[in-house]
Amino acid sequence: MNTGQTMLTLLAMMMLTLLSVRMNSTLLRTQESMQNSKFGLAAISLGTSIIENANKLSFDEVTIDSSITSTNALTPIIKLGVDGEEHANKPPEFNDFDDYNNYQYDERTLASAYYHISCKVSYVSPLTPNVDSNSPTFNKKLTVSVSSVSMQDTVKISTIFSYWYFR
């Protein structure tokens, strides 16, 4: 084998090595993207389940058995969350929407990853639903945050629950 053939063989080996490294890199990025999607879908499912359960409940403690026409009768902002009848870590005992305020738990039953779920309930105005209100309104916003060490970002899902009365 002469020098030209040796150089061509070395060049071919280098190109083959570069191609192999590039393909492995692409495969790893694809797998990472697929894993992030999988964890994100599970997080969305967990957050949506909490929102669905919260939407089944009464708007406020005072609206469970009666109707109201004034926001003065609603739960004050500083008292949003569980009251004396419910236990903070037992959603089946929750009886109104704002009981989910400050609710947190770790989901460890899924095989894919461990998730931390936290909830926040606040009053909002229909005109500015992304800004918490300083006083009770007929609209409450539930924001569910789902995070995991296996995910790159935190998934946040929100819903607004409104109370309607007719005059």
C-alpha cells in the first residue's frame, strides 16, 4: 500500500468516525426529546385531574347550601384553603373549590418519574384574570404546578371557576 492509499484509508476512517458520532448525538437528542414529552404528558394529566376534581366542588363554603348575591359573604382571601372540616392532605374531604389552596403532594406511584404537585387558589377579576384580586370576587383561579427532577420545565395549568346568580 502506498502513501496515497494510506491517506485515503485514514481519511475514510475519520469520516466514518465523524458520521457515527453525529448519528449517536442525533439519536440521544431524539430520545431526550421523547422522554421530556412523556414526562410532560404525565404532568399535564396529573394537573388536569386535580382541576377536574376541583371543578366538581361548590364555588365557596357559603354556596354549598345556599346562594349569595354579594361578594361580602365569600371566604376572605386570607382564609382561602381548607377550613375546620377538611384535612389539608385529603382531597376527598374537600367540599369547595378554594380548599385546593396551598394543597401539595408528591406523586410517587407512576413508574416513569416522581412528580411534585402544588396548587394555588386566588380571586381574580374577569377583566384581568392573570392578576390576583385584592378582594373577593365571583371568580376564583386555580393554578396547578407540576414539577419533577426528570423534567426540564414545570408544567402550570390554570382554570377559572365562576359563581353565577340570577336576580
